[in-house]
Amino acid sequence: MFPSPVHIYTDGSDAEDHVSSAFVIRHQKKRNIHHQTQLSLAANAIILAGVVCVWLQPCDLPSPQFTRDTLKGHSRPESSSRSAFLDQRDTLWMRSAGAWRDAGLYGLLDEITNSAEEVPRFLAVGSACVLALLRWASSFHGSLFPHLTLSSDEMVAEFSQMLDWSDSALRSFAWHPHTDKFAVALLDDSIRIYKSNSSATPTLKHRCQRSVCALQWKPLCGSALAVACQSCLLIWHVDPTSLSTRPSSGCAQVLSHPGHSPITSIAWSPTGSLLVSASPVDTGMMVWDVAAESAVPLQRVGGGGVTYLSWSPDGSRLLAATPSALFRVWETRMWTCERWPCLKGSCQSACWSPDGGCLLLSMQGERVIYALTFSDLTGGSKAASVVADLSETSFPGPDGDLTVGGEVCSLSWDPRGERLAVLLKGDSQAVNHPSVIAVFKTRSSPVFELLPCGFVMGEAGAEPRFMQFHPHFQHGALLTVCWSDGRISHVPFYFSSAGLLGGDSPQQALASNTADHSSNKLYTEQIS
Amino acid sequence: LAFIHQFCLRLKICMKCGCARPDSHLIYFQVVIWRAVASIAWSVLLLPVTTAVFVLLSRFSLFHPIQWISDCTSLLAASSTIFSLVVLCGVVLITGFFNLEFYTLVPSIPCSRMALLGTVLHPRQCVHSLVYCTMGMLVMWCASVTIGGRYSTLGTTCRQSESGEVVTCLNEYHLFILLAGAFMGYSHSFLGVVQNMYYVSFQPIQQYKYPRFKGCLPMVVKCSVIQALYSARNFAAFYFFFGYAPKTWISSTLNLQIDSSLQPLDSLTGLLDLSLLYHLSISGTFLYLTWYLTVLLFRIYVTEAYSFPVQSTFTEDAEQSLPKVLAEKNTLVMKFLALQDLALLSQHSLSRRLEVFSLSQPGGHAHNWNAISRECLSLLSELTQRLVAHQDAVASNGRVKSQSTPRLSVPLRTPGSVFKSSVGGANSALTAPFTPDVDSPFSSPAIRRLVGQQDPQSPCFGTVQSPHIMRRGPKPWSASTGLSHLVAASFSEDQFGVVQTTLPNILSCLVVLLEAVDRHFKLPHASSKPVRTICSMGDSTYKTLRFLLRAVLKTTIYKITTTFGEHLNAVNISTEHRKRLQQFLEFKD
């Protein structure tokens, strides 16, 4: 399905032996349950061999590009368009009703306070007092949870997995878990669906579809796509056989719950039976039975909301990150949770190993990757361990020194568990310090290992904003990257899986890998 | 006390009947009755808490907080409060008993307004309403005693205006509160019918009882406040128009004077008494909260997962084993619990799955798997037949039907009920109201079963694929595995045989059902969504069961097709079915 015209990407296999012998430090944990590898980018000269700039497209996967100019974002909110009209004084009743409708209790109180000359004095004073009290309470609440002071759009931008969400032409991206199609949410609040071998791109638009923050296709289903919007949750049913390019809004189910917006993260259970949604303003996450349109709230005090959800591939656990320095891991049998307080920032991104036994996490502002292990027999680890240190290191690149490393913004693990992509934030002020995606080889048995494999960088000026692995690429792994210039590109990694060869010993797997890549070139041309 | 006595008597009779019944009912008594008793016990234990909150709220005074607190503390220890608590316990016991008696797993949906009227006027329902009216009055009496002040007694001393002598007058406030209790009791009983209050549905996720209770508590409080406000408004209007009649009747029967110096309550100025309305609302909230909490606890306890043994070691326990309970016809709740257990074990418990796939020990028959799959398949095919029968009925007089069921002009006639009623009509099953309507096709047994149905495939497929690969794979590798591996391999081979024989049946059954459901959605009204209710204790999930059924069916088939993949071509099924499955393989459905 994906003919490989040139073998483009190096896996750095030739360097592998050196890496594992010279720079990878293994140490066993006290309880002897889990071995881990700590790896540091610093002083690792060998990784240089893997520095490549890749720009390629497997033939039949669509890789569209969107620019901000062609997409018209929705204009200002309705309230700000008021200035374009002549001021018309309504009666107090009309204005109060309007304020109540537009802005709720706050608006009503504000309106009464502002029109003090028309209302009885005690009412004006009373509403001013209540308003002051409410503001004080909310600022107190806001001082506990600073994210609550953000506006709805700012909150979505803050907690979206798409970096620099508000500025980006691409708002969200999702591969279908079983077929070669993906959905892209755009700046103009529309969603487009691209399929391989098909030129038809259905465009989804809905009145409620504002500020799309996350997309996910329903597993074990050909048609359902869940969309996290500013005010509600939309479930689109896009008939895969239909030729229509504009499915009507009747194909969408609207799910909403008071106090549960904006929604910043959604996760389908791997069996497709449940959908969980999270909002940074709601301390409870909603477990939806989508067909019945009913929700069970799972409330836990603390954290101030839920920002990011990730379901383990085996369906047994669910990560729920909060805006504070705390995250929870729910087990999905009886829906109880473990609390994991973090030392510093909140959990920024996370990914599960394919067997659901290992969770890699990145924290806001930190340059390391943490790992947590879970096991039904032993209960798993009691503390997260650092598995990789990704602070800045400089390498001699093709044109001058290149600084790589920084805050870990996003993590993605390929479905076979052999490649890990890490999005490292660059420094926009510095010259040679771009955002890059570092790719690691991973192996979970007999010991957990991370081996540097290479970097993925975009064209000049283009920075990676979002990445996701193709869920079922036949010949290895396929990383899809959304760039800041509105481009979507696919980066294939061709390898034969060690697991499929039945390699019991790591030596055997290593040997087979090396043999497979012995003909690979280390450096590849940039193709654009 | 008389009530408690009566209740105990009835419970005893119940127990006796239960003991007289055969063994299969024993487990019903072991499980359901004990759960009901536990839920009632918890409701009784919660009473002091709710009463304390009620006392605090009823005596609330903003400007004298210390006096307020000390008043409430002394009131809580007073003998009148203790006596009220005893009466309230009786009320809770009767409520719990009614829950146990009236609960249903299959919602009863009246076909038309006349049918609804028939349900409301049914003797059984009349008794229910009467009992709830009485209980409402009792609770409100307790509330009025607790609030004290002008509400406490029915008769007060008053001075006649012309003669100046002291006589006993009727205390209208007390009467007002008591009548409100009766009114709320009746509306609770009536809304119970309309909103299917006694319908117990199983949750999509499993939770422990305490977190679930904690999660539902805000919803219950909100519902009872809203319901109390509505009832207070309606009762005020009712009393304004008809309040004169009970007042004069009571005063003439009990020979109480009517104090003419006070403002009568069945007037606009009398009703615009903020303190009265406040006390009415919080007493109503207290009343509804007591009832709703009992219902909620009952639901939580009854739907808690119960783990049946897959295979019984001893013959006396054989009735409790999963396949036996699955085949249960009489007690629906046990069947539901068994299906829920099946769904859970298929997803979460490897050891119990292995038990299902194991072979009987002498004989080597796959009794467990056969019994379970047979039961699931018969349920599915029964549902299919019912759907087909319904479609035939509609097709034969479709025009007449579609004209006779007008558009959604009547709020009660949601699409669900229209649909259901036509099916009910076709099967002539809705003759007796309030008997559990087993014939309604989209009752949740079908759904839950499917959830259970879907997954027995997946675990067996985890083990099935390995023999496939093993067969093709290199022989030496098989040969070289140790004895333990061999045992495991032969074990999985056996399983494969077990499942393979039933696989064509399962697939064709699912596909036929899916086709029937697809055809069903082409009928008028079937694909329209019901209106969402905002806040009520009644569970309205049954209205969307058909959507759930379709979604679950598709997911089930996808689950099978993705796990089996190309191996499905080797399964012996008819060509049309194969075509349909091919669509699923390509994710085109």
C-alpha cells in the first residue's frame, strides 16, 4: 500500500551498538521488577549520525496544506459586534432580560448596578454588593486555580494538544484507527476528512462546532467521529460509502452537560463502548453512553478540572491530567482512581505502551520524560522514574551548529511499541534552536530501553505542532506531523518488527534489525 | 406503628412464599431480598442526617446564629423529634417495601392517554396512591411538629371577636401543610407512573456503591428541590381554588371554629406569605428527598454486579451457576444480573473466561460455552423474530398505522412510546398494565446481553489466533516448547473447536438481527430522537435503547471481524451474510 520509492529515513542502526554500550546506563530498581534505562542527550555524539531532515510523502496518502489566508476564522464574538450598531436605549426590563440571557447572573447584576438612576436605591446597592462578593469569591477561586480566570478560548488554546492552537491553521488531527483516513479540524471551525485513494473530502460544519480542541474516531466503527467543541460534544456519523461532500448537521449528535464546557479532551474506550470527555472548568469527567446520550459524571475533588485524557490501548486504565500539579490514573473496571501528585508542573502530554503496562509522561516546563509502570500482579511502581533527560545539546549540523533539546511538549508511541516520537520545544529567539521531533527506538522486554534514532525537522521556518502515529502501518511506523505552515506530512519508518520475528533474545532482534537496515543510507536528501 | 406491623406481616408472608418455592427462587431471595433490605437499612440510617439538616434549615435565622444553633441542638434531642424519627422510619420502611414490590426492569409505556388513564386508575395504582398520600401527610405532620410555632397543632386557642370567650379554633397553617403532604404524595405516585420511576436500569460503567451514591447525591437533591418547588406552586394554586372545602369540612367534623381574625389562606394575600412558602418548600424537599434517597439506594443495591460461579462444584449449587441463571425465565432481575456478570467476565476476568471455555471433566463436552452461547443466541433470535413480526404488522397496515399515530402533538407520546405501543399492539402484550412487559423488544435485556455477547468472542479469539499461526508456523518451534506449553496449546486447540462450531450461528444471528434493526429504522418515527427531560428521578434511558442496540450490534460485529480478519472467509455462512460481513471488514458500514 505504501511503496517506498527511496528508503529515506535512517534508523541509526549502525550506531546502535555504540549507543547501547557507551552511553546507555542501565540500572535495576530496588524491587527488581522493572529495569530501566536512563538516557541523556548530552554528550551523545553518536546521535549525530541520526540527524536528518526529512520531507517526504508516501504516495497515496493525502497531505494537504492549509494556510491562514485561505481559511477565514470565525469573526468576533457576538457581543463585540455591538459597537457597529447605533446605541438604542431599551427599557430596564428589556436590558436586564438581555443581560441575563447573554451573560447570566453576572450580566444581570452588572446591568442593575450600572443603571443605578433607574432602579430603587436599595436594589442598586444590593446588586453592587452581591457583585463585589461574587467577584471576590471567584478571584479567590481563581487564585487557587489560575486557569479559571482564562476565557474559554484561551483555555482551549492553553490545554489543547495542538501547540500554539490559536495561531494555527490546523486545530486538531485524528487518524481513523482501522482505515486509511484522517480528520483535520481547521481554523474556520470546519472539519475535513481525507481518505487514501479518494479525492472526495467531506467537510463537516455545524452551528455548535466552535473552537475544536480535539478529535477522535470511534474504534470498532466505520463512521463515528467525536469532536470536542467549545460548548458541547459533537458525534458525527459520516457514512463512509456516501459521496456527499457536505454531510448535513442532522448527521451529528450534540451531547452537552451544564457546566461542562469548554471540552479540551476526549477519549473513546478501545472497545468503542464509552466516551469520556473532560473540561478544565469541571472537576468531574463525563463518561458518555453515546447512543443513549446519557452521561455518568465521575467527580473528584482537587485539581480544579480535567485537561487531558488518554485511554490505555488495552482499555484497563485511563489517565486524567488536571491543570494543577496532579494527575489521576483510573482503572476502568470499578472506576476507582490513583492520585499522582507531581512535584512541579501539570502533566502536559502522555502516551501508553501498547500493552498498557507503561505510561510515559511529560510535565509542563520540564525537560525529562517520566515513566510509570502498572501491573496487575505487583501493583506497579510507587513513583515515576525519569527515563530520559532531554536538555539542550548542540550538534554540528549540515549548516552550522544545531541546538536540540528543551521542554517536552508532546509524546507519541507507535502502536507496535517500537518507536517513540518526542516533540521538543525550541527557542524562537535563538538562531539554531528549532523545535524538533526526536525519535527513539523503544523496547519494553526484557528491559525498558530508549535508544536515540534520529530527528525530524521541517522546512525552514516550519515548526512541528502536533504528531500522531498511524494506527496500523504495515511496514513499520508512520508518523504524521502537522506543521506550523499548515502542512500535514507523513514520515515513514520502515523496519521489521522484532516482536513479529519471534525474537526471544534481544541479540536476535538486534541482529535482525541491523541486517534489515544494513543497506540504509545514514544521511538522506531533503525532498520537498 | 400499625404500618410497620403490617409491613412485617407482609414481609413474613413473602418470605414464607419464597421458602415454599423451588430452589431456583432461593437465590433470588438470597440476592435481591437481602439487597433490598440492606438498601432500606441504609435509608433508615440516613434519616437522622436528613432530619438534622431539615431542622437546621427550618429554624434558620440570619441574625441570631447562636440562638439558632442552640435551639436546633435542643430540638434534636427532644422527645417529639425522636417520635418523628420513629414515624419517619415507618414511612421509609413502607417506601422500601413498595420499591421492592413495584420495581421493574422493563419500562411500561402506555400507548395512549387512555391507556395512561387506565394505568393511573388501576386498583393497584390506587392503593399505591392512597398509601403515598397517607405517608405524605405523616411526613408533613412530622415536619410541622419539627418546625413548631404556628404550625405545630391542628387546634389553637382563640378569642371570639363578639363574645370574647376562649374557644378552640382550627389552625389553618397546620391543615395547609398536611394537605400539601397528601398532594405531594399523590403527585409522587402519579409521576412515578408517568416517568417510570420504578424502572431500574443498569449503568454503563461499574462503580462501587459508595462512590456511585456520592455521585448521584447532588442530582437527587437537585431533583427533590425542583420537584418540591413545582409541587408547592401547584398546591398553592390548588388550595387557592379548592381550599375552602377541606377547611369547612374539617372544622365542622371536629367542631373547630374558624378564627375570623386571621387572614384565610385560600386567598391571595394569605398565600403571599413568604415564611409559609419557604416552610412549604423545604418540607416538600425533605419529603421528596426521603423518598428519592430510598429509590436511589434501592437502585444502586439491586444493580450491583453479582458474581455467579461459572461452574458449580457441588450439585446443590448447580442452580446458582451462570448458565442456569441465564436460562432463568421467571425472575427477570436474576437473568439481568447474570447477563451483566457475563459481560463483566468477558471483559475483565481471564480466569473465569477460561472456565467458560473449559470442557466438562469426564466427557469432554463444552457444556458451559454451549449453554451460554445457546442462551444468548436464543435471546437474539427472539428479538429478531419480534422485530420482523412488528415490521410485517406495520407493512400489512402501514398506512392505517401511520395515520392513526399522529405527529408528536402529545408530549407523553414520545417516539419511543409510539414505537413501543405499536409493537405492543402487534403482540397484544400490553393488556395488563403493570405486569412486567416482557415482550417489549427494546428492553434492556437485549442490550446488555449484546454487550455480554460481543466479548466472549474476543478472548476466545485471543486464543484462537494463536493455533492458526501455530499451524502455519514452523513445526520445530512448536515441538520445542515444554510440556506446559503443549498443555496450553492443546487446551487452546480444544477451545478453538468449541467456538468454531458455534461461530457461524453467532455471525448469522448477528447479521440477521442487524438487518432487522436496519429495516426497523426505516419505519416512521423510529429514527427520531426523543425529547430530553431536564431533571427527573425517572430514568428515561429506555427511550434511546434502540439507538443503543444498533450501535452495540455494529460494534459487536466489528469486534468479531477485526479479531478474525481474513479467517472469516473460512467460516461457513451464507453468501449474503458474507457480503455484509465483507462491508464490515472494509469498514464500510
